[in-house]
Amino acid sequence: MIPLNIEFQSEHELYISYMPFLKEGGLFIRTTQPYELGSELELNVLLPDSLEPSIIKGEVCWITPMGAQNGTPAGIGVSFTDDPDKMRHQIEQVIARQLSSSDPTLTM
């Protein structure tokens, strides 16, 4: 399992990275590191205004390569597979005001 540390500085940064359309939730992570679909990751996620990161296990389900259309940054989408701290719920509480926004995100 590949460890990956992610820190979100703002609610907006979290909003554009969150993937609510995945069954258990997920995050888009900007990276130029090569990953394969199905790779298992251990995410250490620090939300805005949090003191300690939460650990989530996930699987790469989306890859945006470098040079993608519309200037979308390179990165991976990670679907949550084991979320003991209920990170999906925590994320949705943090970005509740923005969930119905029409602002573009890094995925859909």
C-alpha cells in the first residue's frame, strides 16, 4: 500500500478536489507521479482547520495525465475503500455551502 500525505489549506481547495459522485466518496490529488488504475493507497488527509490527519485507504479510480484538455492539472482520483474516521462525512460538513455550487472542480 502506497502512503500519500495530503493537506488542504482552504475549503475551496477541498471542494474542487472532492469526488462526491463516488459511492464511498473520494478525492482528486494533484500529482505528476505515475500511478496505475487500481493501485491501493493509504491517504493521510489533513482538512482545513484540523489538527491531526485522518487515515483513509483508497484505490486509484481516475487518472488525469499531464497535458490534459482544458488545462486540468495532472493527478489521480482516489475512491475511499476504508474510511474509519468517516472522512466523507467530515468533508461534506466542511464544504456544505459549496456542494450545490456550479463552480468547476478538478474532475466533473
